[in-house]
Amino acid sequence: MNMRVLVTGGSSGIGAAIAKAFATTGADVTLTYHSGPERAEQVVKEIEKAGGTAKAVRLDLADHDGIRAAIAEHGPFDSLIANAVHWGSMDSFTKSFEEMPIEEWQASLHANVLGNVVLAQAVLPGMRRAKFGRIVLVSSGIAEEGTPGSGPYGTAKAALHGLSRMIAWQAGGDGVLANVLAAGLTNTDSTPIPQEEREAVAVRTPTRRLSTSQDVAALAVFLGSAANPNLTGEILRDGSNAGRSIHV
């Protein structure tokens, strides 16, 4: 029986690469999008053209009842790759810490932390029944190292590290493994960062290059499949994140 994989935020960038990578393994992929259904359907078409199986489902991390309903309708799933993120206002990258409205914090934590808690709660019963499950929470180097601005985003991503540890302990006895995949600055089809800045970061990594979305996807497939036999409660950092503090 093919694995059933849920990839949130799968319509572009790293999420799309993860969805495509799982499809090449024979998995039945459900990818979610918040906006831009055309992009999500394009990813589905590309997967199907390559011989894979996929469908797109709208999902909003801030709509917790909607998350539960989507899992009930389209689940159960053997693997959850929690890649979607609520970015919030771009002002969060330019305002000082004390200027950031509490509403920005509340919106980010409601979607990026509690939204992923609800996702995990929704998929876990099916995984426990199957005595098999893989949960991968996609984080960022910013969660550990910080960055000027973006306090709500970095704080929310750091919370995922603690969440993975809790799931690992509470569900490990039922065959469910939970880990964090911490990506650094990644070359994707949607990275809004000038090339010269990417190159400046790349030379400060051990491999002297930034990871591609396909590089990160390969790690997600390992953590989120039977290829991972017993690694749980850990943080796997991709190559772009391995240099530490390189994004500042």
C-alpha cells in the first residue's frame, strides 16, 4: 500500500519540491495551499504527468476547525510534512521589537504554532491505529539564531522545536516519529532575495553553496518515510543552515 502523505504549503517553493519528491517514491500526495489554487493545481498536474498521484486542498493554518474538517475528509495520513507558514505583515521585518503590535504576535502564534498543533492532533489518531507515522515540522535557522526583525515568525518557528519533542515522547510508543527540518536560506523559484545577497550567504556555508528546494525535499522524504527507522525528537539542519548565524 502506498504511503499517504500530507504536505502543507505545497503549491510553491520548498513545499512543491517536497510534494514532487514524495510522489516519485510512489506516495499518494495531498498538498495544501492557502491562496493561489492555480499554482497548486499546476503542481498536481506536474506530478500526474510524471506518473504520480496527487490532489490539492485549500487549508488555512488560522482556521482550526477547517484543518480538522480537511483531515477528516481527506485522511488518514501516514506522513505529515508541516511546511505551510503564516508570514504576517512585512512590517515585522523592519519594526523594532517594542513597536511590534501584539496583534501581529497573536496572529503568528495562532496560525504557526496552534495551527500546527491542531494539524498534529488531527493526523495522530490514524497514525496510532496504523502503528506507523512520521511528522516533520519545517522550521528555520532563524528559530535558533534569531535575526533583526521578524520576532513573531522566529518565535513561532522555535516553538515547533518543543512541539516535536512533545509529540516524539507522547506518540513514539505507537510508532510515530516527529522531527524538525530546519532550513536555511534556500534557492527556490520564489525566494525574494537578490542574487548578490544569496552569494554572500553561500560563501559562509561549509559547502559554499545554498541548498536548493530539491535538497531540502530529499531530507523531508527521509524524515517523513520508512527510510527513517527510529530518529525522533531531533532537529535536522540542511546545508544552508549548517554555517550558523550566516543569515544575519
